[in-house]
Amino acid sequence: MSGTEIIDPDSELVRQAQSGDYAAFEQLVGRHEQHVYSLALRIVGQVHDAEEVVQQTFLSVIEHLKGFRSDAKFSTWLVRIATNHALLILRKRARRNEQPLGGEHSRSDDDDDAPLPHPQFIAAWRETPDQLAARRETQQALQDALAELGEKYRVVFVLRDVEGLSTAETADALGISEANVKVRLLRARLMLRERLTHLFGDEEKRVDPHAHDDM
């Protein structure tokens, strides 16, 4: 076996579905439907749009399954399809609102080259990340913070840090350069850190972000 060979737990079901076994396809849907929905909801932020992404994703899978090749994992291929459908919804929404993809508060793609923002709220967190992660309300806070990001930053963060796609895979899915992926991911992480520090930071241990400007 080659050291680079991809071991795909879905490979047998995919093979059966490609041969016309609809029961196998239904098993694939059952196995991945919730994951696709969660991914879509993180990107589009609205339940009915996320449900539409799920429907369109699996319709696309039916249409293109015979052309799927095992040089990639089925789940990765599925994420790319779902991301494309989620982006289509965001673009339609942006056209309706007559604003660029990324939301009214996000900046243009040209700003990927702008200096990174300096954090305005710096403080040690009241609890460790492990302690926070164990609390149910933390998950909602994280979701809310993610929803506040402009779309272009949120999508990159979801694909890279939540879905675990590589920089190259993310760039391919979004049709942007790997350099843009890296910059947007860094910006997303900085913005999320700022928002979460407001929630979980210890005010008594806050650091003046300009304290070292004259040093």
C-alpha cells in the first residue's frame, strides 16, 4: 500500500452507489447529512438557507457521483460541493441587498493586503480554553462570534479551522489564492480572539493595547 494512499471509510458505499444502488446512496446521505447541515449553517447563518444547501448538495452528488474519483475522500468532495452551494446563496443574498459578498461591515478583497488590525481588548481569560469548552453556553458564544465575521473571513475559518481542509483545498474551493486564504484566516482568528476576549477576558487583568507604543 502506498504511504500516500487515501483510506476512505465511505469508499465501499460510494462504489455501490455509483453502480446504481440507491440504498447505498441513502446510507451516504444519512452518514453525512448532519455534517453538511452544520457546515452550511456556519457559512450562511440561516436555517432555511442551510436546509437548501443540504438539498442542493445531495442533488449535485446524485448528478456527479459517477464522475467522482477516489483520489480524494468522499467527505472532502462533499464539503467542496456544500461550500459552493453555500457561497451561491451568499452571492444571491448580496445581490438582493446590493452589497459585496462579505457583508456591509466587511472590507473588499483589496484589503487582504492592508495591515492587520491591532487588538483593542487584551486580557487574560478568566478560565482556560478547556474549561470554557466544557460549558454549553460557550458553544453558543463561539457560534455567535463566528456569525459576526464578514462572510469571506467566516468561510475561510470554517473550511480551515473547523473542517480541517488544507490551505490549497480551501483556495481551490473558494477560487482564491493560497496567500489570500492565509491572510483571511489570520484576520478571522484575530477578530474572533477580540470578540471572545470581550466575553471571557478578566477585566482586572486587561492590558492597554497602546502601552508599548512609545517604547
